[in-house]
Amino acid sequence: MSKFEWRKQLKELYLPKNQPVIIEVPTMNYLTIEGRGNPNGERFREKIETLYSLSYGIRMLPKKGITPEGYFEYTVFPLEGVWDLDEEGRKLDYLSKEHFVYKLMIRQPDFVTKELYDSVLEMVKKKKPDLQLDNSKFERIGEGLCVQAMHNGSYETEPQTFALMEQFCSQNNLKRVEKTHKEIYITDVRKTAPEKLKTVLRFKVAEI
């Protein structure tokens, strides 16, 4: 059986065009971790490392002689984040990263269960006890009806793409239903020049 590649087989979810589109996002498995404050700090980096350590722990189980029921070879999914502002941040007339509230996540294949997550969690704790492992969770999350688009370039220019998405909603009898939005990081910010970053932007909508 060939390796499951999300870039090839799930383009609708992860590789949209630059122009906004409507998409129905199903309920899926995720490993998540929550936080607040400026994402440029060390604690934020540790949260990302925690999610990747768990995700690769699951991915590499067969190399430890453990093959979960339904397991198949796959590429680990990209990092995602749901972003919001705390109450004080919403009152400001400028954007302050110190007031960010976020949930980071990495999607997991359908064979992953809470029990499997718990067992891998204990394995990773023994190998990397300094990570924020007790703050992680296994969750099933559904987003439903959304509008999304690929944003090319720096995170600082995302408002331009969000403006296109809002315009798309007004032209298609849709309204945004939450202030939060999701970002899916297709490129690695540590290895990619800001102008070459690719980030899926997505928010939930309802028909008017």
C-alpha cells in the first residue's frame, strides 16, 4: 500500500487556491495544546515541540514493534492554530501579540484513539520529560461550514487575505460566526523566508 500523503490526497483541505472558497470541514482527530501570550517566546516553541514529539511518536510506533489496529503509513499532518484575543486585547485599537489566546493542534489519522494517545504520552514522557506533555489533549474537532484561502507571504500581511475572505462572504450570502480563525502552516517558518510562507486561513461561516 502506498504512503498516505496529505499534500496529494487532501488538497481541498490543505492546499486551497489564493482566492477564497467555501468548504465543509468534517470532524477529525487532533492532538492539541492551549496557550496565551506572544508566540515568539520559548514557551510557544516548546508547545510545538510537544505536539510534534507526540505525533511522531504515534507515526513511528511500528518501529517499536507496535502496530495499532488500522495503522497505515502516512506523512505527519501540518501544524494548525486557532487564534483569538483575550478581553483586554479586544478593547485595544491595535493588535497586541501579548494578548493572543491560541490552541495549537496537529491532525491525527482515524486509527488514533484516546487510549493510543495515552500510551504514546507515557512513552514520550520517559524520553522527553521536560516537554509540556501534561498540557496536551486528544480531541475530536469539527469545524463545519467555513471559508478559507491560501495566504502567501508574511504573517503580518494576513489582514489582506482576510479582507478578501470577508468580501467573498458578503458576495455569497455568508456571515462570519466567530471572531476566532484557524491558520494551517504549510511551510516551516524556521526554514522559509517570510515572503515565501504559505498559510491556510480559515474561519467558520453560516448562510444568511
